[in-house]
Amino acid sequence: MKKIFLTFLIICLSVTVNEAQKRPRQGNNAKPMQRIEQLEKLKLIEILNLNEETAVRFFSRRHDHQMKMRDLLDRRDQAINDLENDVKNDSQRNDAFFKDQINKMMTLENNISAQRENYIKSLSDLLSPLQISKLLVFESNFRRQVRETLMDRGRGQMNNQ
């Protein structure tokens, strides 16, 4: 079953890559985040050696976690923007106000950390401790590689100007 599933994924990936190469250059840049997410999913299935049922459950749980994290990160970004505006107008605020804002920021940061911890703990019914460890290492390395690639592209574009 695993061989059939992996063969099917490889065929789908090959067809997708082949079709993507036929399209004009502009079409390839239309949804880069989607392509990165697809690559990430394929690599996760391979690294974690997931069967079809486990993969569906894992990615569903992962998607829920990502949505919760997006919400928390958006709230943190909004709080930072609000705090930035308050700092610029500091003559209108007192120390008690800023202490309250710091506490709100710390609470948001703690919520982000707690959400991540809850997600990782929730995987124990789907994945083995070794698979969870592989996931943590993969996510860290994948984010670093994407960041480095994007930074290298940015440097290349800056040098071409």
C-alpha cells in the first residue's frame, strides 16, 4: 500500500512539474507559497513515512494548528502596530499604560508558545516520538532553507539593479 501511495505521489509530482514547465514564466510565479506548501507536504510524507490514513489525519490537524497560529500571529502583529503608534505618541501615555501593553504582549507570546506545545503534544496519538522529532527537525531546517533561498534571490535581484 505504501509503495502504491508513494508511486502515485511521484507520478502526480512528475505530471505537475512537467505541466509547470510548459506554462509561461509568469504562471510559475503566480502561487509560490502554494508550491512551497506542496513541496513541504511531499517531503513530510516521505520523511515521516506516513500511510494514507495517517497523512490525512496529520495534515488536517496540522492545518488546524496553522490557522490558530496565523490568528495568534496576526493578533500579535496588530498589538505591535498599536504599541508602535503608542510609543510615537508617548507624551500622551504613562508608565502604567506601557506596563499593561508589555503584559499584553507577553501574554500573546505565551499563547503562541502554548499553542505550539499543545500541537506537538497532540501528535502523540498519530506519530511516534521519533516521527515527532523528525518533524521538528524538518520544520526548522525547511524554514531555514526557504528563508535562505528567498534572501539569496533578494540579493541577486539587488545586484542586478
